[in-house]
Amino acid sequence: MKAYDLINKVELEVTTKDLIDLMKEKNRQVDLILYEKKTDEDGYLTWDAEHWTTVDSKRFMRCYSLGDRQLRDYTSHNIYDLKNDFKPEEAKEIQIN
């Protein structure tokens, strides 16, 4: 997958593991810009971008945005949750902050 590093202004070839390692070891944020809007199963939340970061090396947080608006909702995940919830391969664009 291709990702753009916004700080170093370079395009990188990365894997899901590489992105997780960047969050864990280098305290970087990974932004996934999606192809289309997603809605949760309750119909409560709709978003078109996910912003992943780490609280510490074992706990992760996902924030959401829709258009230019940052949404107040977020979810917490442990390292094992990422297998099911962190899906950069489904993103239109990956940015590393």
C-alpha cells in the first residue's frame, strides 16, 4: 500500500504492520481517507475518514471525521482489536502525521 508521510513529505510503501509499528514506536498518527461514507450498525455515526493513534504501545484510539468536520466520537482498541478494526487496505488514501 502507498502512504504519504506529511511530516517528511515522502511517499512510502507500507504494510498494515508497518503502520501499526509507526503508531507504537514513533508515536505517529495514521489517517485513513475512505472511498465512501461509512455508518455504524445503529445508524448513529457516519464518517468518511478515520484517524488512528496510540495512547501507549498497547492501547489505540480511533477518531472520526466527516468532510472537514472532526466528530466528537472515538473508539478505544487494544493491539488485538486492530486485526478486526484497523483496515488501511480499504482506504482510498493513507496519510501519516
